[in-house]
Amino acid sequence: MYSWRALQGGQRLISRRWRTSLQFRTVLTTLVIASIAVIGVGGYLAGQISNGLFKERLAQAQLESTRGATQVQESFSGASLSDQPRVSTYVKDELKLLEVGGADDNRKYLMVKVPKQDSTLAVSSVDSGGVTSAIIPDELRKAVQGDKTGQYWQSIELPTGSSGMHPAVVIGSQVELLNTNYELYMIYDLNTAQLTLNYIQSVLWLAGAILLVLIGAIAWYVTRMVVQPVSQAAAVSEKLAAGRLEERIPVEGEDEMARLATSFNKMATSLQDQINALAALSEMQQRFVSDVSHELRTPLTTVRMAAEVLYDARDDFDPINKRSSELLFHQVERFELLLADLLEISRFDAGVADLDIESLDIFSVIHSVMEAAAPVAEANSSELSVVTRLRNHKCIVEMDARRIDRILRNLVLNALEHSEGRPVKIFVSADENALAVAVRDYGIGMSPDALEHVFDRFWRADPARARTTGGSGLGLSIAMEDARLHGGWLEAWGVPGDGACFRLTLPRRRGGALAYSPVPLPPDGGGTAAASHLNTGPIMTNTGSFGVVGALGTINPASAAAASAASGNGAATNGTPSGGGAPRAES
């Protein structure tokens, strides 16, 4: 078990090094390729050497065997023997000469009478000791028995007692003595050649291993020379990306890597200068907007007071001056709102915006927003209502009430403005960790291009469209910044002709992290027909009676996402998924 875990740990380590180290991949790949080459070349050389040694030893053995068989046959041809004992003695004496007749002392002999011969002066077999006919292959014996003049050979394993088996070659031919044919075999022990071959092979493999080590060391050194500057460049790039713009790559020498480092440093210097220039310009612009906004407040207050005086006295003017005083009053009011938005944006840009957190019921904020939006809803002939599944219609959230009120007020007024007389619904749901408020209208909707820019500053989907509520084009941008200050999400969905939906998701407690939204986007699955699928009815809250509130019911995020995909809609978000998680009722 321990060895298996160690093996798995080694595999993970190698896999991680393979993914993260170019030098490791290069060296390992070089070693694998070199190993294949060394094994292939070493195996080929070992095979060639083995074949060469065997062929040389076989040729020598064949020559010696031919010479020995000829000498024996010549001696047997001149023999004149009359009795069996003298024949046996003669044959043994003549064959003993074969043991010392070769280039070494490894030659043995065996002479066996060819079967099916009847002779009173014949011997059955004669050997040099330790050699029997059992070691001679049957195929070789048949070949020798069938040819009186030919010479045949075959490789065998020669028993050597307790030491095992030695490689050997046996060469056979026929000889004749006193009209009796015999099989004469000479066995040559090749163990000396095998030992020589083993030594040569061990030297080859040792040289191959040393060569692999040298190749690996060379590959490591060469790749280190190339990879080290690249690693330095990567490290410096990461530091630059982290904001340490003063980091540079050390330049050594005049080669390609030195030129690369020099070019990289020039690029980093250029980027640093441009970033510093842009930062200075941005700071100057922010300071300019902030200073101008503050400086305009005093004269604007004076102008507003004068406009109010003229507006209050407009009934005493002639029609032209009366209209002029009304236009002056309303435009000064819009200018004041624009100035307030610019001041708020300057606070966000300067990073000085802060939250005034308190624990409040989100429905009290929604009630305030709906009361303020009631005249606009009446003017647009739109029904404004709340849809929730929260028990007791109460949900306590740690939030900055002023900023959340501003977000929801902006979303509701925008929805009423673009609803074209259709209902506008506010969907509310929450669980232990998150709260979501979605404002849904069924008006003109938004195109995919509008979804991409809906939170941009001063952007308007249709600049030529009449505006009844006024506005600076900064409302959604400020709402997005307010949501981010709370650690929340502000997302948009829309389809031309099917309306639009904006969803605000907030953590229930300050500093909480969001992983999902309790309300899908859109909460009703999309489509103008969905407006009639929700039953609504009046309720009472701790802040009084407002609108109508219905049961949102259990919403399946998967089906909502499928309906959203089927209708071809999109969602512009601040880096969060649009589907939302399954909501749970709050007690």
C-alpha cells in the first residue's frame, strides 16, 4: 500500500513538473529519444558482433572438423584388424587425437554406428567422455545418416555438469571402418566466445548509460541557458502585471536573449510611462470633475433660488415668460441632479465612497421606492407590484439604505419609463446568505448591443427617445458601483419586444461572499405572456400598504435558464452567472 502511494505521488510530481517546467520537458524528451537511439544502436551492434563471432567460430570449427574427419577416414582406410578387442582399442586411440587437434581444448567427439548394419568387427559407440548420443538432435542424425559424403552442423546446449549448459555447435559426417559406416560428431564448446560476447555487450550498455547521462547533462545545461532568461522574463512579467512597474530583466551579453531582454525592458519602460501618464490624466480628470462640481454648487444654488422665485410667480407673467420660467425651473432641477451624479461618480473614482451600514428590512426600502414612483406609474398607466415568496414579507439585510434606495429607485423608474403601459413587477427572494430583488418590465426590451453597454456612463439605448423622468445617463453606472460597494451583483437581461429585467443580489451580512442569486434572471422565465401567470393580491407590511404582492412560488433555476436560452436572450453582468440558485423560503 505504501509503495503504491509512493508511486502515485511520484507520478503526480512528474506530471506537475511536466506541465510547469519547460526545462524538465526538454531534458526528459531528449533522454527518451536518446534512450531509444542508444538501445537501437546498441542492440544492432550487439547483434552484429554476436553474429560475427559465431560465424567466425563456426567457420573455424567446420574447417577443423573437415580436417579431423579426413584424417580419421584415412587412418580407418588403411587399418587391418582381425578381432573385436583390437578394433575397439584402435578406434579409441585414433579418435583421441581429435580432442587436441583443434585451436583450443574445447573439442569433444562422438562416433556412433549407423543403424541396421551387421558386422562382427563393429563398435557401437565411442566418445570422449561425458558426451552421449542424447545431446545430438534427431534432425542432425537423420541428415548425417542419409549422406555419406556431406557435413552437417547444428547449434546445441552442451551439458557441463553442475555448472549448467554451455552454448556449443556439433558438426557431423560419416566415416567407414572395415566396411561399417559410422556417424562421427565433433562438438565445439562456444562458452569462451559467449563470455567474450557478454563482456562486449556489458561494455556497450555501460557506454550507452554513460552516454545518456552525458546527453542529459548537456541537455540540462543547454536548456538552462535558454530557459533561465525566459523564466526571468516570465517572473518580471508577473511582477509588472501585479503593478510593480519598476521591475526590469537583467541584461547580460550581446546575444539574442540579451536583445530580447533589452527590447522587453524598453517595452516595460514605455508601458510604465504610458500608464503613469494615463494615471496622471485620470487623476487630473477626476480632480477636475470634482472641483468643477463643487465650484458649481454655489452658483447653482443661487440660480435655483432665482428659478424657484420666477417659477412661483409664473402666473403673473405673459405666456412666453411663463413658459420660459417653467423650462428654467425644470432644467435647473435636472442640472442639479446631474451635478449630484457627477459628485457621486467622482467619489467612486477617487475611492473615497463608503457605506453607512445598518440592519433594515428590505421591504421598507421597496415601499419607499414604490411610493416615490407611484406618480410616474400612474402617468405611464403601468401597474407596479411586488412578487415574493418570503413569509411575513420581511427580510433583514445589513446595507446602506440610501444607496440601496437609489439603486432600486433608478431601476423602477427606468422600468416604468420603458414599460409602455404594461405591468412592472418587483420580485423579491432570499435565503440565509443572499437577497435578490429583480425589477421586471414587459415593454420594449433591450437588444444584445444594449445589454453590453447598459452600465456604461452617459450611454442611452435610444438618444432620440423622449424622456419623461429626465436623467443624466449615469444612474445605472452609479447603481453598479453601489452594488459593488456592498459586495453584490447588478445584472441585466432583455429581449426586444419581451421587456427587460434588472436583478440586484446582495449578501445578507456585510462582508459575505455570493455564490448564486436566489432569483433567476429573468424570474418568470421570459416572455410577455408570463405577466399573467402570477396571481397577486394586496398585503400589509410594517411600513403600510403598498401595491400588490403575490406568491413567487418555487422557481427551478434549470428551467429558468432553459427558458432564457430558448428565447435567445442575453444578460450583461458584472462577472457573475445569470441563472441563480434555488431560493429557499425565509421564516
